[in-house]
Amino acid sequence: MAEPVLAIRDLAAGYDGRRVLDGVDLVVPAARLTAIIGPNGHGKSTLLKAISGLVRVSAGTIALRGERIDGLRPDQIVERGVIQVPQGDLLFPGMTVLDNLLMGAYRQDAARDAGARLDMVFALLPKLKERRHQIAGTLSGGERRMCGIGRGLMAGEGLLMLDEPSLGLAPIVIDQIYEVIFDLCAAGRTILLVEENAQRITERADSIHLLDNGRFVWSGIGAELMARPEIIEAYLGA
Amino acid sequence: MPLLSCRGVGKSFGALTAVHDLTFDVEPGEVLGIGGPNGAGKTTLFEVISGLNPATAGSILLDGTDITRMAPERICHAGIARTFQLNAGFDTMTARENVLVGAYFGRRNRTMPSLRAGRETERAADEAMAMLDIADRADRITGQLPVLDRKLLMMASALATRPKLLLMDEPVGGLTAKEVDRVMEAVRAIRATGVTIILIEHVMRFLVQLSDRVLIMHHGEKIFEGEPSRLVEDRTVIDVYLGQGASDRLKSFMGSREAAHG
Amino acid sequence: MTPVKRDILIGLVLVAAACAVPFLFPGRYVVTQATLFFVWAVVVVQWNLVLGVGGIFSLAQMALFATGAYATAMMGFYWKVPMLAAIPLAGVVTVAAGMLIGLACLRLRGPYVALLTLAIAQVLYVLIVNDTACFTTTGGCMPLFGGVRGIGQFGDLGFRALMPKTWHIAHYFVALGLLVVAVAMSIVIIRGPLGLAFRALRDNPGYAVSRGISRFRYQLWIFAVSAFLTGIAGGFYAVHFRVVGPTVFSFQLLLFLIAMIVVGGLGTIWGPLLGAAVLMLADEGVKELSDYRNIGLGLLLVLFIILQPGGLVRLFSRRPKRAADAKTG
Amino acid sequence: MDVFIQIVASGLTLGAMYAVATVGLSLVYGSLNMLNMAHGAILTLGGYLCYAGIQHLGLHPALALAGAAALCAVVGLLIYLGAALPLLRAEGFETNVFIATIGIGSILENLMLRGFGPYPIPQPLAVPGHVVLGNVHVPLQNLFILGVAVVLMSAVAFVLERTRTGRAIRATSMNREAAQLMGVRVGRVYAQVLAVSGALAAVSGVMISSIATLSPVMGGDPMLKAFIVCVVAGLGNVYGAVVAAIVLGLLEAATQYILGVRWSFATLLLIVILVLIWRPYGLFGRTQVVRL
């Protein structure tokens, strides 16, 4: 098998003294959709933050294409091509949509072909083109999410991590967002996705990992998960 | 007479209307569940009822008394207590002190506070903690408690104000299925003491099992009001909120429950 | 042992030790410095209620102290009010001033409070210093607030006449008495319902309000309560030094006092007291440095905040790490 | 009419000085939530360094000004490395850094007291001559100050709006975590902002001392006014601060003329209190809805 894009071994991380992740192992293969599911408040977002360097890693290693990135600053990690679309969008509220997107291309090598990438993002998310001069703080929930994803795409190639892209959205908007995500997969993008609703991704994800109480308790493909209703019942509820 | 009566309640922030012309009643002893997409104005409705962010239109009556423009602490004294979406707490204080705040200040207006909280207040706080089964956490610092304990603590301090009406904003957000069951038990116990409850929740299992009646909001307006079982038959609700998938799952869940009880 | 009982025990031991001081060190210098220490300790213990317990970043405490001092002096100077009546009256005047400041800060968040209160103190200073118009001419030109030179000759507690040799010991015990009252008040407030309300409002104002605590009422309470003894301490300071001038507004003094609270431990009962003691001693120590004294104190303050952000009192605390700092965010 | 020109001329000069003094303060608060209480001392230091450069080293005034700005930028950088950076790691940053910078300001002020003595010294950097508008003699010094301020403000605006660094600063001040996720090295942004703020403080210190005098405590008054400007504009709002500074300068000139110097500061304060009661987050500040 080809070298994975991301390999995490025995990772422990948390916030001042409180350990949220303990003994996490994860492999994200290239050009695949890897999904993390599990109840809220059990470390999914913390894991993405630890990968991005926002949360300090207290033990274990994170390697990007064989090169260790744990312990690096967030900007260094982004510079190496680990892009996160955070939960709750975290747009720059006082900037226009266009400026938000251009901030996405802040990385040195993304800045060079920002123009071409902008066309690509506008083609993928036409709503953003309409709204490009609007101040981001005044967008509706669905538009904000699209702006957040578009901003992530502006950063160029690399690992794309999406933290609950469907959170708090009306089902119709969720469908649109997932259409974009699946399109990106089909185009060969490596994606690490955190999602609360397992059903939504069981058919499309290449591998699914169930995170509970700071560690992975089950891994497999979607069909296997559907065959184990007791797992869904115990961890995710109906 | 209904315990709570909202008449044409509206709330706008400048040009943005968060809640629009909302009318509904809550009968004493009832549990009303509120659902709807994020940004539908559910939490804003709670802000309006609890007075933290007063209504810009309409009126709200509690037991026939107009509380629309009352200060939030007055509304608390009048008998409405609330829990919050995020795990609000007095983080540097002990769990017991958190509940004492509710027991001492939440029941009546204290213009001239006494030098000590007093026996009765302390007993009320201990009772509220015992009811939610968190008495053993009394001396822990609140900021260091795990999520479930913080949520139960928030409920205990609400109960300590001896409310007629309890507003609960996503009481099981971020909890595992097992923890959801524990909160569900707690809510049933609270209800058994005669407290009327309005709860906002996205976890439909929780919402439909506890509620006598469900109200669905969308873009600040009421798009559905009725029994939980009718939720999955309503086209609008499915279209804007549940989606076909969630609706089917809910239907089968309720079906299995019927079968189990019947 | 309950916390209150422990506090009372600590308090009794300290008072007993303090009573022995004038007999162990009969020299005037030690007793006078200790008296000054008591005065500053009263101020920081009260200030700590606002700053540490209430989490309200008010820098107006020295302006309140000045209010008490000026009110005492002016009552004595203009109306010949006896000092025993003037000082408590000045306390009441200070309470009114404190409540006004509390009212002005009611809707403001952390740094805005700091700026507003600092500006209020500064404007009082500027008004007093710039005032050169003669208000009376008895005994030379005298502006209403005394101008740069301040106000003198307004009266005395009477100890100087009564015991010309040992009046400073009498003042020592008066100041000690004030401090005992101040600490007792601080214990009652921090451990009682008022403290519960103040801390609740500090930790989470929105949540506190929804649990029935009126922000308006308790903000006024906290400013009123902490103003009263601060004003009285100001009055005593005026009587003790027999003159009040605009130096009480000095930024160095403000810094010195705020350093006491921070070094000792914000929001705790004994922290400010400990900090006051440590800084008075440190000040004594750097006196040799004369001109470099303020630099030394500044360095001390900066190092303390960076190395021991919770204050000295945390070293004695058995409790696990506790966020005692004011939440301004 | 002459009175009007007089007020506008001195008001604009005051406003220009306050704007330069305020922008740095506002930038720092906007990006770090740090209220830099040492700002006034840095401002004074700038004035003295320029004086020392001209008087003792015999530098060309422009060179002395640039040198003062550069050295004060270093002081800003040192404050970041020595105080802000370690405090950012602990809880209660806003409170701690506030008090720590009070201490730093006091240290600087006392060092200057030691180095330059307590007595006021004239600032040698002066532009002689004046122009006549109507019947009013407007000193060239005032126009020079106005010119420098306009250039500096334009430069700051250009950097903020048009450069990669500027976008990073704005992004960091709007959302620190999001900026990090875009690849912004926020530590460097903080250092840059404090350095720029130090340099601007130095320039404003030179300006202020050139129409008044140099003394170790001269920074207190402009810092307080800079705070007032910040508060009126809404903390961290850079452009609002420029507008508020100019309005404040004009207002101060007008009240000085109408009520006399003695009451002008009290009047300004009254206005601030009223503004804060009317809008607790300042004129251009956004009200934050706190969700629980």
C-alpha cells in the first residue's frame, strides 16, 4: 500500500491537565474519504485541532507523508498542506466573502495561483460568487458554511479536514454541502471528515472510525457499520 | 388558565427578525418540546421568555401576569428558571455554591442580603442536588466537572429557585446515548414534582419521548404544533427540518415503541 | 474546621501579634510605618472586593480614598466639624461617590471599566491641581480644594494633645482597629450571600442574572460596601498626616497598591493583606536604592505576575489550582 | 471666522497627534486583547530619544526621529517577548497583561527620570515659521505635524488593507484561531503589531513634545486621551480611532477656547461618560451578543 497521507500513533492530547484523547491511532490514505464518527464531546474536534497544532500533543506522534508534524506551530502545519475547515465556520466576520476566500490562500504556495483557484471555488460554489462583496458576518447559516468550505479549498492541495460540515443546517443545505464533498472525493482529494450522523456517510466513506471517550473503539467500512446496529444504538443513539 | 401564554411574540435585531409573531400556550404540568433548524429562533425565544433579551413585539403572560418587559432576575423570582445550551456555570465556585445561588437569590428579591445564607436555603440546595443525584459533587470546583455533571448541576440550580416553569435549552447536546437516558430520567423526576417544562432539543428521540406536545420553528415562525406522533406526517416539517431520512428513522423508532408498549 | 472559623483564628493570631508590636519596637519609625501599612491594608482589602471578588476592573479606589480624605479635611476646615464626626461622615460621602462610579460602570466590560475609572480619577486630580482661584483668603489664598498645596489645619483626633509623647501609638491602634473591621467585613462578605452574588456575577453575569441576582443592585452594593471603609481610611490618613494634597492621586501610589493585591492574591481574603505586608517590607528594603526604588517595585510587580499569576497566597492554599483571577472576558 | 480657523488649526493638530498615539494602542488591543499601559512611557521615551539623538549625538532631526521610532519598536518587541508572550500561556491574560504593563510603564518612566532628570526640556526638533490664514498665524510646526500624521495614517491604512502582513493582522484580530488555520503565524503578527505600535508612539511623543516640552511624565496625559479615543471609538477599531481622535482634538480646541484650559479635560471626560452610557461598546464598536 502507498504511504498514507496522515499517520497518527498512540496520540494523547487535551486542555490544561484534562486529557481528552488517549491512545488514538489513525491512518488516512491518499485520495480517500476517511470519516470519524462518535458522540459529541468525546474528542473528535480535539483530534482535528491536535492535528492542526491548535491543541498541544502530550504523547504519541502525527506524521504527514512520513514526516512528523506534531510539535510544529499551526502555521507550519498549514504550510505543509494540512487544511482544516473548523466547526462553526470561524469566518472573519468583518471581511467580505472575497477577502475571506483570499485569506484561505494565505499559504505561500497557495497565494501564487489564488486567481485560478478562486475561479474553481466559484464554479463549485456559485452562491459565493453572487455574495462575494457581502460582509461575511451578515451571511445566512448555509452561506457561511459554504464560505468556510470555499476558504478551505482556496488553500490548495493537501489534506482537507472538515469538522461537522452539516452541523446545524437544514437538510436541503446539508445535501448540497455533501454533494460538494463527494465531488471533491471523486476528483481524488484526500479528506478527513468528522460527522455526527453516521447514516449520512456510510455509503460514501472509504473508512469509518468510531471515537468514544478519547479513543477509537471501532473501525471499518460503511457496510460493516450498517450490519452492527448495536454499535449505532450504543454510541450514537437513534 | 395556561401557565405560560405567548401572544404574537416577536424579536428583531435591527433588520433581522429572529422570532416572528409567535403565539402558543403551555398548560400547567405539561412538557412542550421545541424543535427546528439552527437559526430558527428557538434559543432567542428562550432569551425573550427569560427576559435576557426582551421581546420587541407581543406579550408574554405567566399565570396571567404580564412578564414581557420584566428584568431577567424578576422573571426568575416570578417562577421561570432556565438552563443553557452551553454549559453555563459559576466556574470558580463549588458545585454546592452554584446551587446555593439559585436557592438564595432565585426565589425572591433580596434587596438587603443577610449575612448568612441560612439553614433553609442550604437544605433547599442540598435537596435539589440530591434529586439530580449529584450530591457527591458538592465540594468540587464547577469548572472542573465533566459535561454531564455540569448539565445536571445547571438543572439543580434551576430547580433550587423553585420554578413553576423550567426552560431547558438542548439539555442533552453532546451526550452519549446512555447519558441521554440519565437526563431523561431526571426530567421525568422533575416533571413528577409538578414543574411545567419547555425543552429545546435536536435529539428527536429525547424530544418525542418526553414531550406531550411539539412545536417546530423555522425562520422565527411556528410551522407545526401538535402531538409528537404527527410530526413525521407533516410535509413542511419533513421538508425544512427533518428531511426524508430522519423522518423515516423517527417513524420506525416510534413504531417500535408503540409495539413495545402495545 | 469551617473556613470562617479558620479565618477567625488566623485573624486573632494576627491581631495578637500586632498588639505586641508597639511594645517590642518602641521606636517611632516602626510604629508609624506599621500604621501606614494598616491604612493601605484597609484600602487594598476593600479594593480587592471590587477587583478580585467582583471581578470589576475599577481603578477608582484611590479616588475614593481621596474623596474620604478631602471630605474629612474640608468638613473640618470649612465647617469646623470635629474629626470624630467628620471621618464617619466622609465615609458616607465616599459611599455616595462609589455608588455613582458603580452606576457609570454598570454596562461596561472589563477594560472599559478600567479606562473610565482611571479617567475619573485623573480628572479629579486635574481639577484640583488646576484650581488656582481663591475660595477664601483666611490665612492666605486658598482654593476650594486647596490646589497643589492641599488642605491643612482642619483638626485632629485629639491624641496629640492628650499624649504628646505616645500619640503615634494611639494612632497605631486606631488604624489596627480599622483594619480589623475591614478584614472582618471582607470575611463576612466573601463567605456570605453578598460574596456569593459578587462571585456569581464575576464568573458569569448572564447566568447570575437568570438565577435571580440583580446586576444593578449588586454592582451598587459592591461599590458602596468597598467605598465605606476606604473613605474612612482616607479620613484617618488625613488626620494622621494633618494635610491632604493631590499626591494621593499619584499613579505610583495606585501602582503600589494594585501590586499588593496582585502579589498577594486577587479575590482571596488574606492575599491582599499578605501582599500589603510583603510590599511594605520590600519597599523598606529598596529604600537604600533611593531613586531606583520605583524601578525595583515595577520589576517586582512584573516578575510576580509572570512567575506567580495566582498570587503568593496560592503557595499556602491546599486547594487545587483555582482560577482566582478576575474574569474580564 | 478667525476664531474658527484658529480652533480648526489647533484642533486638527491635536487630533493628528492623538490619532498617531491612539492607532498603535488600538492595533494592539484589537489583535491581542492587550491594553498596553506602558504606551505612554514608550511615547515619552520616543521624545527623549529624538532629543538625545539631536542634542547629544548631533544627528540630523529626521534621522533622530527615525532612530527614536526604531528603538521604540524594539521596546515594543521586548514587551511582547518579555511580558505578553509568557502571559498568553496562562489564564487571565487580559487582567495580567494590563497590570504587568502598568509595571513596565512605571519602570520606563523612572528610568527616564534617572536618565534625563525631572525638569522639562524643549524638544529641539522644530520647524520655524508660520503661514497666515485670514488673520491667523498658523505655525508651520502644526502643519508639519499634520503632514506627518497624514502620511503615517495612510501608511498604516495601506499596510492593513493592501499587504499580506496587513491581511494577517486584520484576520488575527477578527478570529485568532481561524487565522492560525489559514497559516498565519500569530506570534509574529503580535510581535509586528507591538513593534509598529511602539514606533508610532515614539513619533507621537516627538510631535507632542515639539509643541509642549519633554518631561518624564508627559506620556500620561496623551495616553489617557488615547484611551479615551479608543473607548469612544470602540476598543480595537483602528479607523474609528482616527475619526474619534480628530473629533476629540477639535472638541478639545473648542472647549479650551470657550471654557478655558482648566475645564476642557473635564468636559471631554463628561462626553466620554455619556458616550459609554449611551453605547457601552463605543461609537463604532460592535455589541457582542453573549450566548450562554
